[in-house]
Amino acid sequence: MAFQTILLDSADGIARLTLNRPERLNSFNRVMLVEIREAFERIKSDSSIRVLVITGSGRAFCAGQDLQEPGALDSPESVAELLHKFYNPMIGDLRSLELPVIAAVNGVAAGAGCSLALACDLVLAAQSASFVQAFCRIGLVPDAGGSFFLPRLVGPARALGLALLGDPLPAATAEAWGLIWRCVPDDSLASETDALARRLAAQATRALALTKRAIGGAANRSLDQQLNLEADLQAKAAGTADFREGLAAFLEKRPARFTDR
Ligand code: LHQ
């Protein structure tokens, strides 16, 4: 089935999901939120996919909720329903993907569009991109995981400054503050994203998925809990064919060829 609001293609183990409503700065409507989840399902069930890249078409990454979507914002109930039925499951599904997810932020990421980017594992942003906690500008509060990821990434002082003021944070500052992995020149975003995705696709995907589990939520666990979790995850990694291959390749002084997913 073809999608109406996103594009999904894959090659060489790398899936690319493009938010594709450029005339509305790729803002989310209900169709798009459903299609994104359907894309995640397809990626999960395709064992050839080892990395996902999420990006936007045109000049924006994503402007958050489509503020002109009929019926969406009519009442507190419709807003709560949007979050419970569409946004929250989408963020939950994204976080449970057992492969690395890169956000290639090609332009402005505002509101829930910023939350989506921050929920990804690695964020690469074009120098002209910016991150906007747009919620306060329209009398709303951060959602779609924004209030979870933001303070964990930049600390409460910067998180509050961003969320209470709603000023655009330029990509270079976002990198300096540790909000994102890297800011790159606009004309290098595509090639840098491709190089990063290829590097990740060549790695041991199961171990990367287990690493995501170790680091995700680590701030909420005690040292004892984390040590135990590490031991459990390491036992799982040690049971993969990729670990045997990685070890053999090291001992034989040759590049490893990882194949698990
Ligand atoms: C848009 C949008 C947009 C529709 C630009 N919708 N058309 C979840 C569920 C439940 C409740 C509500 O909240 C949420 C989560 C959220 O995401 S709430 C936050 C929603 N997003 C915003 O408040 C951001 C609104 N947009 C902006 O502040 C600006 O457009 C940004 C900073 C993103 C970009 O600014 P500019 O580059 O100056 O572009 P622009 O403002 O001129 O927009 C270009 C066009 O896109 C324009 O349409 P037009 O027909 O005049 O060319 C905008 O109306 C449209 N657009 N964002 N979210």
C-alpha cells in the first residue's frame, strides 16, 4: 500500500522515512501519524533493514502538530485523544525499534517535530536547521516525549529556558549543548547521514539494539540495577553469531562481517 504523507524506501540495509507534507512544513496529521507507525511495522518485519533514517522533505524537518487539521484541536478531549491514540504510541514504537535510528534534521524541528527528532538515537542536523519548543508560543506544554528527552539531554536549566521561551535553538548551539550528535554544513547533510547510516549498518545490529537498552533509562536506575542489566545484556550479546564473528575477526586481524539482526 502506498503512503499519502510519508515516503519509505530502503537500500543496502538502510530504510529512509521521509515526512512528506512540505506545504505544511511536514506537520503531523492523523494520517501521517498512522502511516509512520505502519512504516515502523514494515521495518520491524524486514530483517534486511539494519538502520532507519528519518528526515523531512522540502525546507523543514517537521513543524509538529498540523494546527489547521480539522477537528484535531477542537476540545481538550480531542487533544488528549490525539496524544493517547496517535502520538504516544508512535513515540513508544520508535523507541522500541531494535536498530539504530538517525534523525537527519534538514530544517526546522518544532513542537512534536522536535520531540520526534529527540526520540531518535542519533541526530544529525543541517547548520541552518533549528529546534523550537513551540508549545509555549500557543499556550500548550511540551508533549510527544519532549519533556522527557529535553532535560535528560541538556539538563533542567536549559530545558526550562527552551520550553518556557520557545526561542529557536540553532543547530550549532544544539550540538554544543549536547542536544544532538552533530551539526553539519547544509550541503553535507545527505552525505554525512549516508556515511553514518552505512557505518551503523555494517555493525552488529543486535549488540547496538542491546546497547540502546543499556543506555536508555540508565539515568533512572541505580548502579546495582545497571550492573545487573549490563550483565544480562552482555550475556545476550555473547550468544549472537555476530559476537563469534567479531572475536574471530579480531584474532585473525581482518574486518568483521556482521550478519545478525
Ligand atoms: C503550519 C504549521 C503547523 C500547520 C507551519 N501546522 N501549518 C500534539 C497533539 C495535540 C495537541 C497539540 O500539540 C501537539 C504537539 C505540537 O506539536 S503543538 C506545536 C505545534 N507546532 C507549532 O506550534 C509550530 C507552528 N509553526 C511555527 O511556529 C513556524 O511555522 C515554524 C517556526 C515551524 C517555521 O517558521 P517559518 O519558517 O517562518 O515558516 P512559516 O511560519 O511561514 O510557515 C510556512 C507555512 O507552513 C505557513 O503556511 P502558508 O500557507 O502561510 O505558507 C504556515 O502556516 C505553515 N505551517 N507550521 N504546525
